[in-house]
Amino acid sequence: MDVTNYVIGFLMVLSFFGLVWYCVKGYNLMVGFFIMSVLWTGIALIGNAISPNSMMEGQTFVSVLTNVFQTGPENYGKAILVNVFFGAFFGRILMDTGIAATLIRKVVELGGDKPRVTMSLLCIVTAVIFTSMTGIGPVISIAVIVLPIMLSLGIPSSVALFSFMGSIMAGIFGNIVNFKQYQAFFATANESYASYDYNDYFTFGMIAMGVSLIIVLVVANLAMNTKKLSRAWAAETPEEKNSSDAPAISWIAIILPVIGVVLFKIPIIFGFIFAGLFALLTCGKLKGGFANVCRMLSKQFADGAIDVAPMIGFLLTLAMFNNAATYASPYFKILFGGVMPQTALLLCIVFAILTPLGFFRGPMNLVGSGAAILAVVVSTAAWPVQFLYPLFAVTTVAPQHLDVTQSWVAWGFGYTKVPARDFMKMSIPSGWIIGVILCAVVFVMYGSLV
């Protein structure tokens, strides 16, 4: 029977590499994870019929299917989807009120005609903005303001695109919505991990944000040294035409959700709603009568939902895959249990070395094929979530948001006409350096918990 378990495990490993290939080719992830959910559930059921699977003990065929294809998406919806929708709603408010655009204009005025200073200030503000905003819609709305400004200052297009996308990546390290998304992976892999919250992660998230921003700016400035600055007046963007500045008091709306969660322990959804209403009120948008305000809020929520709709479909099928991975974990444990690192130092070293495998939705990327690696790691040792979550955040956030498979990075190639090769010369080394530094930070901060 042991031979059967090894054969089943080997088949699952082969299918896993098939998923990696699928992700690297850039095929639809929602469909890919649904196929993998069906495949792993089917293989595990066959294996259980031959030799009992400990994760299927006491379960019927129907209950297994229910757990994967019904309970998984339902529980994931409770844990994350409403947070994603309200986060996207808040992002739309920041765009419609002009708060984000105003901050960017003020930064340009502060930086003057000094390209390096202005680029650095724009990246800092962009990172702060994306601690709350998420989705391709908000990214594009900010990009069509920031990128033309950088190009008009003579910053090479490849450097402008890299520094902008890198600053978004830095902000995502502190983004509450993204935290909730990744947290759900861990709660699925181990129920005891569900108690881990944003306050537990906040300190590391801010350190990761700062480290990432520094690395991105250093690499961008070094790249500028090798290229000749050539000023080119950028076309006026729709956001700049007839635009007026949002009041200074409204600017703090961007960080209100984070302040509310960290300092006052308020629920994140309430934080998004409060910050959104504060932004609308201070910008004078709650005028025109009750019916008009209701229509505006409804449209903003609908537009926000459209921004994140593709991601929602992907997350629901990923929830199926996560539950299917629990049935696959006994077979992975049989194959890899003896070779998985058992100390905090060794695991941090392995993650640091393998950080580049987070690119192209690879096996170190949770928003890719990394969910299976998480299931294997969790099944082979009792790692504390305070240690394990930051490690996976490092190999997910840094590569994921500097990756050519990321939707807004792909959009940026078309907008700036930058060849993917030129972008990757900066993005992959930067992501790896960030990974090495932050894995060391994880060990220093949390290694003693293991």
C-alpha cells in the first residue's frame, strides 16, 4: 500500500509542475485552479479507495466534493470577498474625489524639475496610496498621471515603469485587503492560523514596505546612471484637465483605514466606509440631495466591484484548490516530509534562495502554485503562523507585483512601449534582493518563535 501512496504522490507532483507550466505560460488562472481542484480531488479519492487517506477519514464521496467545491468558496467568501469589495469601493472614492491625483500634483510641485527627487517622492506617495487601494482600475488611474510626469522629466520609460510598479509592490506589503487575501490561504491550510490578524503583521509589513521602496529607488537611480535623460513633454491626461485640488484635510483619508485598524482595532470594513465618507464629506461630494448621493455611492461600489471582479473569480477557484490541497497533503508529506527544513534558519535560507520562483506565478507564489507548497510546509512541521506568514508574503508580494504576468504590469508595457526584457533586467534582481533581505528580517524578528 505504501507503493500506492508514493505513486499517487508522484502523480500529484507531476500535475503540480503542470500547473507551474500553465502559470508561466500566462493562461487563465481561474480555469487552471478549477482544473487542478478537480484533478487533485479525483486522484486523492482514487488513492483513498486503495489505501485510506487520513484527511478523508469519516468522509463520504459527496462530503469530499462538498468540502472542495462548496464549503471552500463559501468560507473564503466570508473571510475575504467582502473586504475586497469594500476596499475597491474605497479606492474608487479616492479616485473620484481627486485625493490621489492631488497628492501626486503636490509631490511634483515639491520636487520641481529635479528628476531623481521627483521620482523618489512620487514613488513614496504611490506606495502610501496602495496601502489602501487595490485592483487594476486604481493602478491605471494613478499610472496615467504618474508615468507622463516621469517621462516629461526625462526619466527613461523603462526606469519610470519599473519605479512606479515597484512602489505599488512596496505599498502592497502594507495593504490590508491583500493581507486578508493571503490570510485566508493560511486559515484554510490550518484552522489555528485563522486568529492571525493585521495587527500581528503590521510591524513587519511596514518594514517590508520601507525595505522594498529603498531597493526599488536604488536600482532605479543606478539604472538612470546608465541612460541618458531625454525630456519629452507628456500628453495631458484626462485627470489633469480642469482638475482642482482636494482639500488638505481630505488627504489623511488614504491612511485612515490603517490607522483605524492598528490604533483603534476597528473592523476593516467599517474603516473603509468611515474613511470613504470622510473623503466625500471633506471634498464636498455629499451634496445634491439624498437620491443623488445614493446614486453616486452605488456607482462607486459597482465600479469598484468591476475593478476586482476577475480577481474574485480567481480567488473562489483558489479556495477550491486550497481545500483540495488538504487531501493531497498526506501524499506530499510521504514524499517530502524527510527533506523539508525543520529549523527556522534553514527555512529562511531556502525561501531567500528560492524567492525568484515566485515570479511567473511559480511555486513560491501563493497567488499562483504556491498554495500547494504552503500545504506541504504546514503538513510537515508545526510552524507558528507569525513566522510562516511573513515568509510567504515575501516570496509572493515582491515577485508577484514586479512580474510580467501581473495584469497592470502587462498594461504598462503597452502604455509605455517598454520591452519586457528591459523591465525584467531590473525587476527580477530587485525582487530577489528584497527577498533575501526580508527573509533575514523574518528570522531576526520571528525565528525565536519556532
